[in-house]
Amino acid sequence: MARIPLSLVTGFLGSGKTTFLQQTARRLADRRIVYLVNEFSSLDVDGTVLAAIGPNIVSVPGGSIFCKCLVGEFILHLGEIPRRFHTADQPIAGVIVEASGISNPKVVADMLRETTLDALYELTSIVSVADPGSFRKLLVTLPNIRAQIEASDIVLLNKIDLFSEEQIAGTESEMRQLNPRVRIVRTVRGAAEVELFGAAPTRDLHGEYAACADPHYARFSITLHNAVDLAKLQAALRDLAEDLYRVKGFVPTPQGTVYLDWSTAGLSIEAIDKPGVPPGLAIIARADSQQRVDQWLDAICGGALDPQE
């Protein structure tokens, strides 16, 4: 069997990685593509969202696949993918790995070589998704944002319909300073027909696995057993905005379940018509905000988001 093309998709929390994968799955629906989805939270929200695109989904929640704690599980899944999904009648056309938004992708080439998985996979593309609203601010506070751009072959500059040409051009300029060879593609809602499985470019990437406890982040998850007042939830997110990086999940309300996605780029809420989704929120916050977020979650358990009678 020839080596399987592998594409790594990175990008900070809320930049639009999952939306891009949904678009890509529709575009490549006639090919057998396997999606390995890495969720930093223990609550597998992205895996549930992407399950609608087909059965070829492998979820790895509970940390970053490039940290010491989870890399072994990631390697195990990569090794098992051909056995699970490849057949003579329907060979695997490619594997797309959606890395956690906090990941440093520079370690991927060393990892494939050290585990001899480079005999099974060819790393054909590294794609990073970013948005002009959060990139420049996060660049000075979170080192992995820089690493994601430096490692990328392609950057999808997403959500450009929400920003001025000056903001977009300024973001592109900073990206090119970090990585002069990168191809930048402007996108709206992740709609980009980029080639993920073409000829692999020459790269010289080297990195180290992250520590299990990243000092920049704290992660939480909460199961929502009862219906939630969305107005109260939105008000709480506004109050905690400086403490949070990402909040997403499936929220039961008196009118039905909605998918909520909050990040520094904004808030989106959409009704879903899919029974059986796990009700709950995955939350990633600043490490120094852990106490405040814990207090908020305690308040939720105490009924702070219950609908008014």
C-alpha cells in the first residue's frame, strides 16, 4: 500500500477549523477521507459536530495530541486507521488531523519519523486557520500561535467579512514576517478549495512535546442536566470575557437544544435538529482565571442559569 497522504489542520480556538472541515468534507464527499479530531476538553464537542459528515471519524479528546500525556494515544490511533478504514475496494484517499487549538504543530514531522509512521503516512500539508480579530492580540500572549503560523504551508485567514481591509492586510503582513513562504488564502466561513493532499513541500520543522499541564490554559467541562436561559448564559459570557478563550457545546433550552460557540472572535448560536447530543459545555480559560470559572460553574450547578418562571 502506498503511503497515505496526511494533512494537519491547526488554528487557535474559535478560528473556524471545524467549519473548514465541514466544508472540506462536503467537497471531498466522493473520496474516503478519515478525520482524526483532537479536542482539548474532555467533552468531545467537535467529534459530535463532525459525526454528521460521515462514519470516518476518530476522536481524541482530553488534551493536545502533541503533549506528552496524549501523544501515545494519538500514535496508536494513527497506526490503527489503515486497519479500520482501508479496504481494497475503498482505499483511504487521505487523513485529515484537526489538532487542538492550543497545539504546537512543529513536532509532527519528528513524531512521524521517530515512530516510523512516516513509512505509513506522507505529511502533504499543514494548514492553519486564523481570524484578524484575535490573531494579533493572541500572538503576543500565546507562543503556540506563532508556532502554528511558522509551521504552516497554508494559512486560511477566516471571517474576513467581519473586518476592515486595514485589519486584514495588517494581519497578513505579520503572518508573512513569521513565515515568508506561507500561502495566505482569505476565507468566509471556512470556504476554501485548497489542495490538502498534493506534493509535500520541503520543510525543516522541529519541536518538542508540550508538558501535560500547559501554564497558559485551564480546561473545564460541565454537563447541563436542565434547560438553560440563553440570555443569562450570554450575560455571564460577557462578564467573564477577559477570563475565557473558548466556550462551546450543546445547550438545552426551553425552546430546544442549541449549539453554542463562544470565542474571542464572537458568539454564535444555532438550533440543532439532532437528537441524543451530549448536553454540556467545554470551556478553556486563562490559567490564572481558574478560581473565577470554578465559581461560575458552581453557580450554574446551583441554578444560576435556570429559566425564569
